[in-house]
Amino acid sequence: MIGYTAMASTLSDGVHIAGTLARAGMLRPSRPDRALRALSGLIRWGPGLASGYLGAAARYPDEPAIIDELGTLTFAQVEARSNAIARGLAGYGVGAGDSVSILCRNHRWFVEASLACAKLGANAIYLNTSFAGPQVSDVMAREASKAIVYDAEFSAAVAPATATQPGFVAWTDAEHPSAGATTLQQLLDTRSADPLPPPAQPGRTVILTSGTTGSPKGANRPAPSSLQPVAALLSAIPLRSRESTLIAAPLFHSWGFAHMIFGAGLASTLILHRRFDPEQTLKAIAEHRPSALIVVPVMLQRMLELPPETIAAYDTSSLRVIGASGSALPGPLAQRVMDAFGDTLYNLYGSTEVAWATVASPEDLRAAPGTAGRPPRGTVVRIVGPDSQPVPAGETGRIFVGNELLFEGYTGGGDKARIGSLMATGDVGHFDPEGRLFIDGRDDDMIVSGGENVFPAEVEDLLAGVPGVAEVAVVGVPDGEFGQRLRAYVVLAAGAELTEEGLKADVRSGLARYKVPREIVFVDALPRNATGKILKRDLDRA
């Protein structure tokens, strides 16, 4: 019986994967010789970036693969260019199992450097573009990087590292010249573009945690062993093959990186800009007509801060998917986004360590603003209490997740809490009666005020829905009488005039009295990291 059940489950998974990939257009017919080369690449290289671009180059060689500020590259060009870059890196001693740090913004060289590492079986270490020099050096030392690929604007930050190991400049321009350093363009111009054989073992990807509560850690993630993760995401978010995706989220962040990987498998055209600008993003949508826009929530906030007539001046009707992840998406913001751009918003909840846990569809976000959604196929989400046992719907507990993409531990040592095959996200939350997940806060973020437990997220969501409030963050601060008291930091929308007492009254009308902040501080902006997460530890300096 066990054997039969396992076989039936495997068959069911196979049918689901095939059906999902077919609906996404990944199995569409093509010339037999091209289809055979694509299939051969998948078999030889396994699922991942290398096989994705090899297959896309075989089936759609002359179609656009990347559009950035330098122009357009076809799939055949990206495949050939990355071969030459890989050979160039190998000439400097980079091989299978070695680590290469990448400190780049969103552009062609980021994709091609990542692809070159994959072809060599090298581990790619993605550095945050907001890192200062000491952080760059610390991470590179911890990860034992053998080389670094960086944009010329970061030359000062990488100088200590490039004094002792090879460094290769990716993006360079008049404002930031290469200053005599070896460039990826030089590797490209001087090396053969002939295909490389697959490495004995695939390289790993190391995505750094956001570091909102401490130093960033390297999350060690192996290459996927099957197409199940691809099918899981495509079953929840309707991305389609051979369409265009504008990735505004940083590629070094797990959300942007995931869509670079999915873009390869879908043979999508990636539209990239080095820096996010809200109006430039709208202009790019109108010009290039992408079907998907990939963002972190603060980018949506910035877009909606544009004057209504500016937003209306650009045709965004091509968008079928606005994919948001990376930080909390307040319910009021989700409603405003869909009112402005249509019911195309999908919110993914996850973490660097667990990849994804749930996805909220437009229907979910309309019916239950603020929800993180439901687990996609192949993912298990469990809410557990102090005894590590599941709690009933509606009751708050720690969130544990199980799927094929759980990381394998931090590269510097350490792990997340685990219960069997499930891993903690570091958050607490609850399910509603319909099976939708809500995030109540970090598991170390609970504020105990006068003996009552308060999670900042519910106060933040209420205040975010007050007309005239642009952004809000709530923290606990020491209090001699109550142990802790709530303090809210509020950014007002342009032209809004709100008072501390008025906002307290708004909270009092919707929540229990002990959840009303004792203080409300008006600030010009909230401190954020490069991926848009609020740095609550820096709020006193806001």
C-alpha cells in the first residue's frame, strides 16, 4: 500500500508539473532539432539558469532576452557572451566549487556573470548594493570568495578585496570609469564563446539575509533538483512563456533573483534598469509592454505617490501580473494598487531561508486585505504553539514551512529552528477560517505592555489605512510603569495635516485601548534597506 501510495503521489506530481508547464507555454511545439537541443541541455545541466538560457537560445535564438540601458541582447547572444565570460573567469583560476562575489545593480552583466558562474559550477555570492567597504570585505572573507564581479561605482568598497584577488568590472560609464581594472567586456572580447561542458557538481547560490536585525548572513541554497518549484509558483502566479517581465526588485534579493531564474525557464524577455525610479518604471511599461512587473512593496508606494495625472499618462494595460514580495504589503496599499492598475496584484510571503510560503491572489487581497495568501502546491505551512503542536484557525503561533527549496543552513554556521521537515520563518501569524495566512509580526517582535501582548503589524495596518498616512512603523520602547509602551512613527502624504491625538483616536476606534500608541512621532521618511524593508532599529534616527 505504501509503495502504491508513493507511486500515485509521484504520478500526480508529474501530471501536475506537466499540466502547469503546458499552460505556461513552456511545452509549446518548436522545430524538432531545437526542441531536442533544449531537452538535451535540461538533461545534461539539470534545472537552473544554465539549462534555461541554453534551452531558450536553442528554441528562440533571435528573440530578445534582455533589454537594459545599453540596448537589447538576444538569447543566442547571452548564451555566447556568458560562455566567453565563464572562460575568462576560468583563466583567472575560478573553477567548480569556488565562490565568486557579485556586487552589481540590475543589468545584463548581472545576468551574464551569474550564468557564467553556473556554467563553471562556481558558487555565486550576491552582495547587497548598499554594503559599505567593511561589509563587503567581511562577507567575502566569510564566504571565501576567489574573485569579485562589481560595478565601477563600487570600486572604493571592493578595493581591499581586489588588492588580494581578481576583480572584474561589470557596468562602467563616463561617471564611473573602470580605472584600469579588468572588465567583463575585456573577457568577452578575448575569450572563445564555444559551449562549455557541464561541471561535475552544480554551483550553489548564496543569497544574503536582509540584515534588518543584525549582520547579514549567507543563506546556502542548492540548485533545484526538479521542476516542482517552478510548477508550484506558476500554479499560483500566472506567468507565461515568451512574455516580458520588468524586474524592478533588486536582482541580488531573493525575489528579484527568483524571477531571473524563472525568466530563463520561461524564455522571458527581462527588462532591467539599474535604479528604480517610479515614473521611469511606468514609462518602461508603456514602451516595452511587459506582462509582469516584479517589485518590493515600497516601490508600489512610490509609484502611487506620483500625481494621478502622471500615472494616467502611461498605458499599463499590458500588465497581467504585479508580483510583490520582500516586505509586508499593507492591506490599504494592496487595495490602492489594484484600484490604480487593475486586479493583477499577487503578494508572495516567504523568506531568504524558506523561499516561499504562501501567495495571495487578487481575489484574496480583495476579500481579505492584508492576507499573505495560501500555500501553493508542494508547500506546507503550519502554525504552532509553545508546545510545537498545531494551533486552531484564528490562533496566533510561530510559522513553520516545508518545501523543496528550504536552505541548507547559514554559510557561517547556524540554522533556523526546525520541526521535522519544517523550518521556522521567524514570524508569527494565524490562519483565518478560509485558510488564508495573516502575518502578525516577528516572533521576537511582540510588545508586552501592561501585561497585554501586542503585535505591531495590526496597529500599522490600521494606521496605514487612515487617509493622509503614507507610511507607518510601530515599535516598543521601555516604560517604567508598563514595561513597554507603543511608539508609532508616521510619514504623512503630501499636503496631509493630521494630529497625534487624531491618529490615536483612529486606533482607539478600531482596536483595544492597550493597542493605542502612547506616542506618535511624525517623520519625513522611514529608514529602509536596499530591498525596502524598514530598519526599525534605526527609527530613533529617522
